[in-house]
Amino acid sequence: MLKRLVIMGLVIGFAGSAAAAPPGPGTRQDKREIRQDKHEGRQDKRELRDDRRDLDRVSGIHASYRKAIAQRRADRRNVKRLETRFLAELKAEARETRREVGKAGDELDGSRREARRDGSRDDRRDVRDDKRDLRQEIGAKRRIEDLRGEFRELEGRMDPRSLARKEQLMAQAVDLARAELQGDRQEIREDKREIREDRRDKREDRRGGR
């Protein structure tokens, strides 16, 4: 009987200490956040890869267009073909920027809800970062739409002034694609920094809870 009471006391004491202990690195929330971090990392890499391909295509069209209009008599057939390809790229990019604006707006709404609920320093930082991202996406959308509108007005014109202006617009599109790629790389660096900061804060919280 005495032995049984001792064993029960040990079991109860162990259960109480386990309940009072702070959550360890293997908690369900930690695993969910790790999965989310990995998902966002894969998404960032996919966007980087897609934007690199976009830059290669637009750069190739621009280079070919410069050669086509540099001839003594512009290669009209090739010029028209390249202009059609370029406008198709702009149409696809305009569609993509609209999606990105919507996505950035959704992320900002989510960050604001988190900030209202928790109000932590990290939540306020996320709201600030998401506001910046939304402004950048809206700016990119406007630039693409303006560029596309002007190019469509000049499409098919073969006078030297129009050809020169269309070449300039293509060069601007290349610059925008290059800036988008640089933005992807910056986003990846910021995500990695935030992950490191979050993990450091959790380690400090666990040490403080011991």
C-alpha cells in the first residue's frame, strides 16, 4: 500500500511539473510556423525564378528590336512581330501586377488584424513592411499600365521618331523587370532576417520562462 502511494505521488508530481513547463521547440505552434516559413521560402524562390525568366524575355525582345530598327530601312515585318510580342508581355505583366496588388492588400489586412490582437513589436513591423510592399506594387501597376497605354498608341508606326520612342519604352520595361528581380532578392533577405529574429526571440522567451 505504501509503495502504491509513493508511485502515485511521483506520477502526480511529474504531471504537474510537465504542465507548468514552458512549451519546447517541438510544440504544435512551432511546427506550424516552421511549415509556414518553408512555404514562404519556396514561394519566394518561385517568384524569383519566374521574374528572372520575364527579364530574359523582355531583354531579348528589346535587343532584337534595336537591331531591327537600326537597319537603313527598318525590317517592318520583324518590327511588327516584336511589337506584338512585347505588348503580349506587357498584358501578362499588367495582369500579374493586379494580382500582386490584391495579394499585398490581403497581407496588410492580415497584419493589421494580428497587430490589433497582439500588438507586439513584430506585428507592428509586419504592418509597416506590408504597407511598403503595397505601395510598391501599386506603383509598379501604374507604371506598367502607363507604359502599355503609350506603346499601344504608337504600335505599327514606322517613322523614326515613333520607332525611337518605342525602343525607349522597351528599355523602360527592361528596367522595371530588373527592379522586380532585385525586389525579389530583397524580399528573400528580409524573410530570412525575420525568421532568424523570431527564432532568437522564442529562445529568449523560453530561457526567461524557466
